[in-house]
Amino acid sequence: MIARLTGVIVDKQTSSLLIDVHGIGYEVSVSLNSFFDTPETGATVTLHTHFVVRDDAQQLFGFSKLSERALFRHLIKVNGVGPKMGLAILSGMPTEEF
């Protein structure tokens, strides 16, 4: 499992970051809260991650705070809430307010 990444931000989109970790580019889906917590392109960032492996895809989700990742893991345990829905919920409000 990939639990944390530290690397240079190569590209920054609203819903994802491309992070270069020693020559390997990781595409990481992030919530809006984590997106706004990350520095600009070219800066070093550390993200706590959750790795999802399915038959048709492998996805990496990143969070700027451990508390956000913990809440995400609780949310995806709820019946009908998958990782993308969990990120959308987290994007709606700060973890502390949830």
C-alpha cells in the first residue's frame, strides 16, 4: 500500500495533482481542501494517501492532513459511498466542521 508521497508538483488540476517522486509521476486525486492546501507547481509536497485497487483501475487519493484521510476512510465504508463520492463530500466542508 502507498501510504504517503513526498515529491515535486509537476501539474496541478482542480481535482488531481501530478507528483514526481524520484522520476516516477503519480497522479493523485485530491479534495478541494487538500488542493488549496498544496503549494504551487514546482514546490515539494507531502500527501497522505489511500490506494484503491479494483479489477478495472488503480487509484491514488491524497490528503494534506491525516484527519482528512481518516474521515475519507470512514466515509467510503458507508454503503453507496465510493472514493469519488467521498472526495466530493470532503470538498464541501473542512474536516473539523464535518
